[in-house]
Amino acid sequence: MPIKNRFAEMQAEIADWRQDFHAHPEILFETHRTSGIVAEKLAEFGCDEIVTGIGRTGVVGVIKGRKDSAGKVVGLRADMDALPIHEETGVDYASQTDGAMHACGHDGHTAMLLGAAKYLAETRNFDGTVVLIFQPAEEGGGGGKEMCDDGMMERFGIQEVYGMHNWPGQPVGQFAIRPGPFFAATDVWEVAFEGKGGHAAKPNDTVDTTVMAAQAVVALQTIVARNADPIEQLVVSCTSFETSSTAFNVIPQGVVIKGTTRTLSGEMRDLAQERITQICEGIAATFGGTAKVEYTRNYPAMVNHETQTEFAAKVAEDVSGGCDDAPLVMGGEDFAFMLEERPGAYILVGNGDTAAVHHPKYNFNDDAIPAGCSWWAEIAEQRMPLA
Ligand SMILES: [Zn+2]
Ligand SMILES: [Zn+2]
């Protein structure tokens, strides 16, 4: 029976798991319940090895194929964490935790990889080893990096690694991918302007940090408009502006602005950091104050490897009869760390015409389950065919 038909049969069961995860969202590394269920199910399916506590609350399951003559090891990765958002979907399995919600569909990712695990453990139609990676803290916590830092790749001998994300706006179950840079590096920065506070009626006795910081916010726009090569992609967004006073009649001693930069290349990343620092320090000095810039490099750009991308697209075509060219995404993806350690590819699977991810009305589309699970299973079977 074609794998997709098999997963169409399993869809209701997998959707049940998904909706249970949905009702019990857990944020960042706090995925204790989810990780527990994942480990329990992997044991129930008959995985050969299950290891918990990798990258704090991460779980790894190992399924050995019928033979291991080729010695191949393929890693398949899903994320498990939710977001600090108050759910507004109105579904009967909506979040039971106030202020937490599966608004990025990681409930679906976890359930789909579990579905594939069940099938792969039952059938073992491959010659090699599948390593199932369930990671916490994709949404800003760097859970994927923590799993790598715990030596996951070496410990399980992972040679290639694959990831998947649902994609609202893309037809249900239809895949999209691109080789090379795909998701952006997501750096954050904070600038503390220091001047001289005082009475708002005597501005001449002060060094006004609100004027300084306001000029800086406007000048930061020139990094994209005037400094960056127009062919390149770069986002510089100032997202917070806080003064040390809330009074009508006080010129604040200090202002802190915060923001993020998104880049797809090392050159743009260096340029953004350098120019943010120069602009803020220069403007502060011009107005008689100082600026202290703290620039933090978070997730690197996620770069798909050529060979594995071609393979992943071919598998997607086999599953769904086609594979679209994905757009560049200026959001970040923690899978970037795994793709820095091993060759691999990350693919998008259509979630249909739903609210966007991170929106309170977003919901994972259970109709994507047969295609998503089939892609996972076919990746294992086609990459490690029986001899
Ligand atoms: Zn997300
Ligand atoms: Zn996500």
C-alpha cells in the first residue's frame, strides 16, 4: 500500500495525539509533559533506544532498519514547544493553559514525527538507522543548539538531518523548499542612551536622551536604505523605546531602545552590527550624551544543503505530485544549528488557508498529516533503501 494511504488510515489517531498536545501547550524548555508522552509512545512503538534529557527536555529515539550493511544514519527532527500567546481559536481542544498556545503548529510537527516513528518501527523497510529528534525551545530558546551542544550528532552517529514546518497560505499537503540560505539570522540589540535629566521647563540645562534616541531610530533606517547592497536581504527593526521617566515634566536621564536585525549572509550581519553601533554612538556624541550598544547574535541563518535539498524535493514530489519553490523567509529557525553541524534540508508543508503562525487564531491543519508523515517515512526509506 502506498505510504500516503497508510497514513490516511492513521490520520485520526495522529490527530488525536496532536489535539492532546494542543490542549496542553508548554513553552521553551518546559516541555515536560510533551517530552514524557513522546518518550512513552516511542517505547510503545518498539524503538530500539530512547534517550531523554538531551538539550534539557529533548528526546531522541532510534529505530534500526532490517540490516545495517550500509551504515547510514539519518536524523529526522520535530520541535515540541508552544508560544506565550492567549489562544482565540475557539476549538474544543483549545489550550487549557492560560497564556500559552501552540500557535506555530509544533503540536502538529511532534504528532507527525510520532506517526512516522510508529510506521517506521513497524515496517523497517530501510537499511540503516533512523534517529528521531524531538527538540524543545525552538521559539527563541535555542533548544536545537542545546541538543547539538550535548553531543547529539556524534553520540548517535547522525550523518544527515531533515526538518519540516507547516506553512499557512500553501495548499494543504503541498510542499515547498529552496536550496541555500532559507531562513534568516535573528540577532537582537539593545542601546542605552545616557544624557542629563532635568526639568522639562529648563531643557537648556539637560542633555535630552529622547531627542538623541529618536534621531537614532530614524537614522537606523538608512542602514537598509543607504548602506546595504540593494540586491541583498536585510531587516533592521526598532521594536522598543523606553525612557527612564513617565512624567510629563521630566526630561529623562536615559532611554533604552531595542530591536532585531534579520540577515541571510555573514556580510550583511557584520554590516548591520557595525552600522548600528556607529550610528547610535555617533548620534549620542553629537548631542552630548553616550550610547552603549549591546548586540547579540542569536540563531544563524538556516542554510539548506544542495544535495539533500534536491533529494527532499524529489521525495516531496513522490508524496504530493509536485514541490514548489519556497520564498526566502526573514523569520528565524533554530534548525539552523543542526544544519551547521550536518548536511540536510528543511521543507515547508502546506497548512492551507489558515491564520498565520504566531496569530491567536492559528491552528495546525490535521489534513496535512498524511503528506507530512509520508514525507518523513519516504525520506528514511528512500535515503536508506533495502539492499
Ligand atoms: Zn514559530
Ligand atoms: Zn515554528
